[in-house]
Amino acid sequence: MSDKKTILEYVTNFFSLVPLVLYTIVAMMLTIIAIVSVYDSVILIFQLITSSATTANIVSVINSLLLTITIIVLFETVTVYFKTKHVEVRALLVAGLTGMVRHILIYNMEKADPFMIGASVALLAVLIAGIVLIKPEPVP
């Protein structure tokens, strides 16, 4: 009976390590993406300052900055998982809200069909309600 218990413990320990390894890989990839995104934002801001400020340039900078914020929030979600061993849902909702705002600002909503506008408004309402209703988790 003790052999089965130890085998079961080994299997359980192995499968508990799998998410940790996968989150480590995701954290490394998000780090690389965040660095590239910050670099892209800096380049776009420099181009905005040195050239004539057109609306397209400003929209590109906003797009890049909101993407960077989304990446950072996702990275923070992964780091919180390392500390607490669970995923903070509220941070994912904030990332979703940032992504939706980015979507609305970048893809001009004037030319969108009414279904897309309604779907965007509904999704924004759900994300905002989720952020308001879900209480922040206590810091250990």
C-alpha cells in the first residue's frame, strides 16, 4: 500500500509542477514582449516629437501604450500566481477592459455596424461590472 501512495505522491507532485513550469515560460515570453513593446512605444513617442504630430501618429502612440499596459497587467497576473498560487481574476478583467478601450480607440467606431457597437458596449459593461463587483484579494 505504501508503494501506491508514494507513486501517487510522485504523480501528484509532477502534475503540480506542470503549471509552475508553464507559468515560468509565459512569464519569460511576457518579459520579452513587454521590453519590445516599451521600446516600440519609446520609438513612436520620439517620432511623434520629431515629426509633425498627426492624428495617425497620436493614435499609434496610444495603441502602443495601451498594448504595453495590457502586457504589464498580464505579467503582474503571472507574478501574483507565483506568490499566491492562484490567478487574480480582477487583474484579468482590468486587462480585458484595457484591451477593449484600445480596440474602441484604435478601430474607429464610427464606421462599425450597430451590432459591433452594441457588442462592444455590452462587453465593456460586463467588464466594468466584474471589476466593481469582484473585491480585490487580500495581500498575504
